[in-house]
Amino acid sequence: MSEVRLTTPSFLVLGIIDKLGEASPYDVKVEAARTVAPFWSMPHAQVYAQCDRLLEAGLLSEVRQSGGRNRRLMKLTEEGAEALRGWLADPAFVPVEARERGILKLWFGASPRVHAPVQIEEHRRTLDEYEELAGEVGELLTRGQREALEFGIRYERMMVDFWHWVESRES
């Protein structure tokens, strides 16, 4: 085991494996895409790299399934569970880095007349999907999952409002 600096992607992998009980790197990738991707995307290669780092650090254990594809199934070790619990309990604030390509384009002089209608349509589409999801499964989600979905709903509403404002300023 070696000392490893844990990052948010590290905790994403630990959290998903904790929720699933055991998982292959592929399972982690699929579950991340199915659940947290709208607010935390992670490239597939990074999932595999994180799994290897966490195994090397002793935060995950691995068993190979015999036969077939010889899948690697990982579980949290006690040290991994402790690291995850510590991270979940840590209230430290980390500033958000909004990575909105449309905003970056505005900064560099893109035409609001060209970009605002597309941004409004796409953010409205995503908002509709989130609101539909909340209506269909909102009561089945854990409190934290419902709050994360609510964040998505509020974010998309704000983005629709922002782009309407940008559009209204066009002369």
C-alpha cells in the first residue's frame, strides 16, 4: 500500500462501489453515467485509472471472477470505507468551476443572437427531463439523490433565465 492523494474522482469511485457493494471498473463507469453524470462527469479512462490507484493504495480490494471474462470485482476495504466516511463528513467549501462552453464563447465575443436561442432550447430540454424524472421517481430517491436532482432543476432554470436575459440585451 502506498500513500495516495485522494481527489473528488477518487471519492466518486469509492462512493459508487460503496453503493453497489462490489463492482468492476466497467460497473463503476456505467453507474456514474447513469446517476451522477449530469452534475459530475468523469471520463471512462479516469474511472479505470482511479480504480487502479485506489487498489494500489489499499482502499479497494479486488477479486477476479474465474472463467469467462475474468472480471475484476472490487470492494471497499475498511481503510476505503473510513476515507469515504471522512470525506462525506468534511464540510469544507470548494469553489465551483462553472464550465459552460457558451459562457466562454460569449467572453471571447460570440454573437448572443446566434448562441442564446440554442442555449435556451437545450437548457429548457434538460430542465424538462429533470422535472419529468422528479415526477416519475422523485419519491423513490434518497434524500441526497433528490436534493442533487433539485440542484439540477434549479441550475437549468437559472441557465434558461440567464440566456433569456442575454438574448434580451441584444440590440
